[in-house]
Amino acid sequence: MGVNCIGPFLFTQFLLPILQKTAATAPAGSVRITWASSLAADLSAPKGGVEIDKDGAPKVLKNPELNYGQSKSGNVMFAVEAARRYGKDGIISIVSLFSTRSRCTPSRGPKLTSLLGMESRTPKIRTLENC
């Protein structure tokens, strides 16, 4: 979770004042936050995306693939929340999907692919302004 999810979140928080200042004078749609995710957010993450323990922290799961999927689900959640919070400032929040699998189809991962509007096997970048 730290490297794949919390690290990008923290880095974005440090850059946020610069992004907001830039967006105030830049052409519309030119200031973006891009969150790296994967179809693993759908295929490998636990139900609900991220399992939280009783202390409110993400659980460290026994299966490394589930941990990876949960970190990528966290990035999707951050992207949606960033769109909600900073869209009014003119900042676009984007999720980029990269798959290491040779034959990933939307039918194998309906939740995330439906959210992002994927209609083909080719991963696409979609903004999350309307989530």
C-alpha cells in the first residue's frame, strides 16, 4: 500500500498548492493528476477494493496479488475523490489502466471497467469528473 498507493497520494498533496495555482491561470483541462492503476483493481482486489482492519488501516493480506490489487483499488478511490474535491479548481483527475495480462477483457472485471466506460480490450484513460 505504501509505495503503490500512499506514496502517490502524499506526493500529490505536496504538489496540490502548485497544481491549484497553475489551474487558476492555465487553459481549461490542462492541469491533471494521473493515478496509476491496473485491472488488478478489479481482478485481484478483495470485495470492496480495500480491506480495513479494526484500527482503520488497510489490512496486509497473505496473498501478494491481493495486496497489489488492493493498492490499485486505493488509487482508483483517490482518483474519484480528487475529482470530487479539486474539479472545482480546474484540476482533472485521471486513472490510467495498465494491464500485464495479455487478454484482459471488461467482462473479467466489470466494476472498474464499468466505472471507466471501457468498451474494448484496449485500456483507455478516462476522466472521473462525473463520478
